[in-house]
Amino acid sequence: MTEEEAREWVRERYGVSRETLLARFADILSEESARQNLISASSIDDMWVRHLVDSAQLLPLAAGAGEGDWIDVGAGAGLPGLVVAVLSDRPTVLVEPRSKRVEFLRNAADALGLRNVTVIGSKIEAYKPAMPAAAISARAVAALPGLLQSAIHCTDSSTVWVLPKGRNAESEVEAARHAWQGVFHVEPSITSPDSGIVIARKVRRK
């Protein structure tokens, strides 16, 4: 997938206005990455493939989620959380413990005019949502067993987990099955076919 193909992927599915807003986020992210380590400098030229569409592809994978918040764990650079908020109207909660990144997320959401974003400056373990999440995402936060442990209190049996896991997706699912049960599926990434995205439903402890 080229950069132009990635932009076209977004444009065809979400329209020109949201593509334009996502391009504004790309500029904000690139500029801030010169000040703090949000994304690697080597990936900026491949922003649309490596970061934006890599995040955006999670939305259709969570199509079965009910009404309610999308919680992004360890939201960091806003990937995928701010991308989800730009491309959908779903209430999106970005949970991030590092103060500089919390400030970045709040400033970026304000600059983009996103009224469906709430930024929580906290570890996920300390966050207590008013209602169980409709969807949970996390990119490069923790191995699957630990991630389920830290965020399970934010969910119920209807929550859809959409978790990019790279080349280790299958092995992380196997490791999680020792302590967790549910419906687990690994979907290949459209931006990196050798990487997997774990989709999980009805997750609960054994």
C-alpha cells in the first residue's frame, strides 16, 4: 500500500472532509514528534500507511460493537484513539498516564475540533468508566494477557477488543488462553500482511 493508496482508502470509506481532518492530525502529530518521541522519525514519510490507515482499519473490525465509548488504552500519540474519533462520531476515551502525552492529546483534540473525545490522565487500572466500553483498543501497550488483566474492569461480555499485535498475535492469543476465555480471532493487517490484529469478544477470566 502506497501513501496515496492509503489516503484513497480513507477517502472512499469516510469522505473528503474526514480525510482532510485526518491530514490535519498527521501534520499535528509530525510537528509534535519533533519535540517528544510520539512516532519514529523514519516513519513520518509513511504516515498514512504506518500510522493512520493502520489505526483506521480497526473501525470496521469493531463494527459489531454496541453503543457506548471506545476506550483507547495507553493512547500516547493518539493512535488509534484520535484516528477513531476523527473517522467516527463514537465517544472516544483516551487513557494515557504520561503528562506530556496527555497534554498533546488534549491540544490535538481541541485543534481538530473533536467534541467526542475525553482524555483521561491515568493508568487504565485506575480508570473507572461509568458504563462498560463498547470497544477497547491498545497499540503497543502490553502483551495480551497483561492487557486483558489491566482493562477487564472497563468491559462486559458485549465489549469488542481490537488489538494490533504485530507478528506475535497468534502466540499472544495462545498465552492468554491459559487464564482467559472468550471468542478470539486474528485478522491480518491490511497495511502489513504479516502482522495480526486480535479481535476478542465475550472475554472473561477462567
